[in-house]
Amino acid sequence: MEAGSGDCIFCAIASGGANAEILDSDERTVAFLDVNPATRGHALVIPRAHAENLFDVDPEDLVATILAARRLAERMRETLKPDGFNLLNSTGRAAWQSVFHFHIHVVPRYVDDPLELPWRPTPADPAELAAVAAVLRGEG
């Protein structure tokens, strides 16, 4: 999909063709409030150039986007005073990606907010950990 395509709502926001509560912008990125917030202040940071996901985003845009996310989190820390943060990127439908323009969620967290971990951490089988590590290292 081309940057600025009418099919991409985030391209429309980046170009000024769609309304959003813009929080920050620079030559490579735009940050705006999420219209379906998980918590007070939940925002998205996107590269201006269209890229479908983590694997498609230009490396310089990736760096600019994560730096913009940190800059926004720092501003949120000073103004909203949350108790913590989650930064989240979803790549692919199985990972809950619903808008196919690379983006990072900046989610301020509060002690009393309703969010919970999406899984219950349980110890892994050490043999399975070793097998997966071997595959990822190219050994298996």
C-alpha cells in the first residue's frame, strides 16, 4: 500500500487527511491518541511513510518511531504521572495487528487500571528452551 493511500487510516492521519488528537510530530513520525484507549493517555506512534509491519518498516523510520515513543512516554511521565508503561507492537493478525501500518502503542499504566497480562507466566521445560535456543542460533 502506498504512503498516503486512502485505504490506510494511519497514512490519512499522517498526511492530515483524517482527524486525530495529534500529540507530537516530526519529519518522520506522528504520535496521536488511540480512539479505543486501554488506559488514560494510550497513544500510537507511527512512521509517516507507510510500512505494513515490523519487517517492512525502513530501519531509519523504525529508530525514529521508537525514539518518538520514548519522547512521548517521557512527556506522559511528567504530565499524566502513570505508575508505569507498556510499549507494544503487533505484527500479523495472530499477534492482534488490526491496522496494517507499523505502529507502537504507548500505554501508560496505573496501579488500579483494568489491564492484565494476556498469559499466565509458567516455567518452561528446560529441554524445550534449549531446543528453541538451538534453532534460533542456527544449530538445529
